[in-house]
Amino acid sequence: MRRIVALFLMLPLAGCLEPGEGTRTVSDYLGDDALRAAQLAKCQENPGTLAETPNCKNATEANGKARLQRMNKALGG
């Protein structure tokens, strides 16, 4: 009986996660420009819902680091 109750209590949480989408690190996004651009596009498409998700935060952080790297390279550093 307890297992059934626990199962019903956990079912609403299952809808919170998108299938197949794990959390990626800043390094993942920094190393893959296409992945970073795709994630940033998703985040900008629905900022009210996605802006505070780990993937949006990590992609945004990686985007800032990539910009700094490009600026540093352009300045000869």
C-alpha cells in the first residue's frame, strides 16, 4: 500500500523533466558552438519558463566565456 501511495506522489514530478535532456556543463557548451547556439535559442524562445533552468544558465555562462576568449584572441592575447 505504501508503494502505491509513494508512486502516486512521485508521478507529478515525472512531468517536470524533458525526456532525453540531461543537464550539460559550462564546459560542454563551451566546447560545442552549435550545441550552445541551439540551447541559447531555446532559452530565448521561452525565457519565462526556461531562463532559470541549469542548461540555460550554463549555456549563457559558456557564451560569456566564449565571447571573452574571442575578444582576448582579437587583441592578440
